Amino acid sequence: MDYIFTTLGNLVHQTAFFNLTVGNFIMIFVACFFLYLAIGRGYEPLLLVPIAFGMLLVNLYPDIMKTVEEAAADGSTSAGLLHYFFLGDEWGIWPSLIFLGVGAMTDFGPLIANPASFLLGAAAQFGIFFAYIGAMCLGFEDAAAAAISIIGGADGPTSIYLASKLGQAHLMGPIAVAAYSYMSLVPIIQPPIMKALTTKEERSIKMEQLRPVSKLEKILFPIIVTVVVVLILPSTAPLVGMLMLGNLFRESGVVKQLAETASNAMMYIIVILLGTSVGATTSAEAFLNWTTIKIVALGLIAFAVGTASGVLFGKIMCKVTGGKVNPLIGSAGVSAVPMAARVSQKVGAEEDPTNFLLMHAMGPNVAGVIGTAVAAGVFMAIFGA
């Protein structure tokens, strides 16, 4: 009988109930809230579902992120499953492949047809440098502040990539979760800022139809951008190179299978691996501290600043062009493709249902992706990464 009770007692004590802390319960609640936003409200479920589920798993079973060193110390032969997924983040593999997929599924035509969109994309990157200065003021060291700053561009893959290259793996979890969370919440965060900074008349401006872009232009664009950007900032090659390679797959017309694989099957596989591993970095011990709170708060402020700076520069372009540019498209200068462009369209359509801004907003949106990668390259060059 004693053997039975001892066995049952050991079994009961192996359950998660005896190992969970208050912090774990808080993070489980946060994970469930993210799942509600993704499933119940439809806020970018492709991002939030794997991130939230990874968050749920690690707070129920922390050993799922056990490192090889921790496993060896415990006498085990293998690390946790999601730790192996996370190595792709640390090595910069998943972010680069995400850029390959983004390039393969994105039409750069609106940016080529309206090169002035580069200015709107550049203006929205002000949030990155605002976040860098803010992080320095909050006591983060130079490299950590640079890694945190990319959150201001709402670019999850670049945030992860830069954190890994600058040796900030210990901050990668909160940085990545903040960046991806704000990417997912673009439809909530951006509209109030856009409406506060523009008038009804400005939001109702209808822009002229973009000129047709030839196939030759679309083929040459990724090649030229790669040569120019990588010559100036060689450290951007993994991100900009993969983005442009994916777009060349799309536009060349001779590798349809590669374009379809990169933009569909491969893209979704990488999203699963990256999303669950990013979510799994949010254990209660690693996430519930003042450092994380500062990163998340700073990222939100920086993203708001980036959105505002894009809209304000859009207002300047509106004045300069005599009212031909709708300032709303400036908000799409952040890197959340194509969510930010869709938000520009939605806010504009609320004022005038016949106003179609989506293709005009895609120009700054694509420029923002390139701009964020360039900003990351600048930081890597400064810190010798």
C-alpha cells in the first residue's frame, strides 16, 4: 500500500500544478488573451497564434526551452524542442528566410512607379532612432539600445536578426514579442494617431492612378537595390539580399515554382518555427521584470512616433504637391507589410468609400521594409557586427 501511495504521490508532484508560479499564471493569461485577439478578433492570426501558443507551452512546461548545456547538467541527452527552433532565430536563419518570403509575395511596382514613396518610408524610420535615444536614456547600453530600437519600425524579423548580431540574445524574447505584437496590433494602434494628425479633407484626398510599371523595371529593381545597398552597407546582405532575391523570383517569370514555394509553403513553415520559438522565450522568469516592461513600453511609444512621423511627412508632401498626396499613406512607412497599407486604405475609405489608397500606400510600406533593414545595417556597421 505504501508503494502505491508513494507512486501516486510522485506522479501528482510531477504535474505542472506543483511547479507553476504566480508569474506563470500571469503569462498563461496573457497567452490566452493573445489567442483571443488572434482567433476571436482576427488580429493577424498567422503571427499571434504561434507566438501565443509558444508562450503558453513554455509557462506550462519550462523544459521545452531547456538548452543543451542545461540538459547536460541534468544528465539528459537532448535539449527542449523549442530550443532547437530558437537556434534559427539566434543564428539569423528564420528572419532572413522570412524576408525571402516577403519579397516573393510583394509587388514592388507601387514603389517603382512613385519613387517619392522612399521619402515616406524613410520618415517613418524616425521611430527607430527615437527608440534608440530613449533606450539609452533608460540605462540600456549602446548595443542593447540599438537592438531595442528596431521595434519602432514594427519589423519582427529585423528586430530578431539585429538582436542576434549584436549579441543581445538575452533580450531577444521581449524585443521579438514586442515587435510582433505591435505588428499584429497595427489596426488598433495606428488609426487613432492617423485621425488625430489629419483633417477630414486630407483623409478624403484621392490620389492619381499610378503609372504602369514595365516588367524590365520590376526585374532590374531588386538587382539594382541589392547592388547599391550592399555596396554601401555590406552587413545588410542577408536581409536585403533575401528580400530582393524573393522579389526577383516573383518578377522574373522563369522560376514560378521557387516563387510559389518561397511565398507559400516555406513562408508558413518558417512562421511556425519562428513564432512558436519567439513565444517560448516569454517564460515568467525572463519576461516579468522591469527590463521587459521598459522594452515593451518604449517599443509602443517608438511605434507611435514612427507612425506619426510618417503621417506628418505625408502632410508636408501634401502641401508641396498642392494636395495631390493623401497624408494617410505616410503611416504605411513602417515595416508591417501589408498590414499598415491596409490600415491606410481602411481609414481613407471611412471618409470616402470610393477612395482607394491601398496601392499608393504599398509604396511607403515596401520602402519601410528596406529602410528598417538599412537602419539595422547602420547599427551593425557602428558596432562592428
